[in-house]
Amino acid sequence: MNVDIRACLYDVQQAILEIESFFAGQPMLFAAYQADVRTRRATERNLEIMGEAVGRILKADPTFQLSNARQIIATRNRIIHGYDTVSDEMVWGIVVRHLPLLKQEVDQLLEG
């Protein structure tokens, strides 16, 4: 695997781990997430980083296989350019439904 792609995958992995750390030792509750503006902003920032990293991966290799790559990039763009259309519910849905699967996929790619 290209060294630049590997570096970007590490960035995605690190962003996921950081988001997970926000909930370490406590139940993942939407109400708690919604009440904590720092956690919300930090989560959004990490989603931006993931989107930028995935965009760089696809620039380096447009055929690179990563599930939901285009949606990850679109989420980054929406957070940055359409910040007023980003809802806590949308971000929370990504965190609880999509990040666990993305983490598995990225971990497997980095192990291989």
C-alpha cells in the first residue's frame, strides 16, 4: 500500500479513536452528547479530518476500495460548508451506526 494512503488511513483511525475516547467509561447517550458543546464540536472536527483523509486517499488512488468513501467526503463538506444544516442527530447517527464499521474496515486495511 502506498505510504501516503497508509498515513491517511492512520489519520482516519486516530480520529475514530479520539471520538470513542469522548465516551470512555460512560454510556453513549445522545442526550449527554447533545448537552456537551465541546464534545459535539470535537466530534465534528474529527469527522472533517476523516473526510479530508479519505479525499486524499481517493486522489492518490481513485480505485481504492473503502465503504462509504463518497459519503465520508460529503459529510466533511457539509460540516465545513453547510455548517448550518448539520444536526446533532445526523452526527450522532454517524457515530453510533457508521463509525464502528469504518473502524473495523480501516483496522483490517492497516493490518494487511
